[in-house]
Amino acid sequence: MTRLLKKSRFSAADLALPAVQAFSCGQERWEREVEEWLRSPSGENSALADMQKYGTEVWLHWTEEGELVGVSSLGESRWSWPPPGGPKRLINIIPCVGLHKDFQGEPKSAPPEERFAAQIFDHLLFEATTKTHREPLIGLMVDEKNGRAIRFYEKSGFQRLVKPHVSGGITYLRMALDISTLMQQEKTSASGE
């Protein structure tokens, strides 16, 4: 039986939760960035600051037993589309997503499409389909050294874009997923056709 995750919207009050303070994705730089983003009350790498400044939506994902499995977020950005020189368009963007190190690859008994990472990603896909004022695209940037995440995104249908983004000496691959078919399916489903 699949262990389904519950979600809650992240708020400033959640910073005091022991599960948030103990949240750890691992020791790699990109894993620590997720933890810092979640726990920082302000600054350039802060979920709360991104929520206030950019309207980013942030969720915590929990087991039925109340264990914090992961964090996800969805915002908007203007990207040239189609790349590399298309007009700037308003798209969905995943600013930050992470899984607690104890839940990576879990539950092992579940097929890949039912594991926690897939459930969190499916939640973000659904949320993106509701943003009809944005282009039917999801963009993200991932550290070029984060092979595990890159493989996950590629299996999920993301395509690498030609021009990477460099910030603070770190090269981030820019990736995008066309969700127009998924949006049409959601629209058809909602209308009862």
C-alpha cells in the first residue's frame, strides 16, 4: 500500500517546528542550500523572503505519522521562450525542492512513480496547471554537479536548455518542461468531458 504524503503551506510559524529545524537533505552544497532556504527567516536564500518578495508558494510534505519528508515551491519568472532569443514570457518556476535524506528513494517497496519524490513532483505539476495566467511551462535551475536531480528531472520530461546560468561561481543547468498537454487534460477533467 502506497504511503501518501500530506502537505501544508509553509509559514513563518513553521520555523519554530523541530522538524523544520532538523530538516536535512544531506551534505552536498545543493542539499545544504535547501535546508538554509527553508530555515532562514530573511535574506537572499530564504523561503519566507521569496514568499514576501516574489509571491512564491511553499509547501511542507509530511507522512501520516507527522514526519517531515520534503519541501517544495512554485513561483514565476520571465524566461526567453523559445530559447535562446525568444520573447520574455511569464512561466512557472521551481525555486527550491528537497527531500529529507532519510526519505530519499522511499518508500523502497513502492514503484518509482509512487515514491515520495514523485508525489512531491506531481503536486508541483498540478499546482502549475492551475496557473493559467502563465505560459504552460515549468522552469528550474539545478547545480550541474547534482546528477541525481538531473536524472530525475530528465526522466520527468524536462529538457536542458542551451544556456546555463552562472551565479557565485556555480553553474546551474536551466531546464524546462512543457505542461500544455497536462493543462489541457486537467481542463477537460474539470469540465467533465
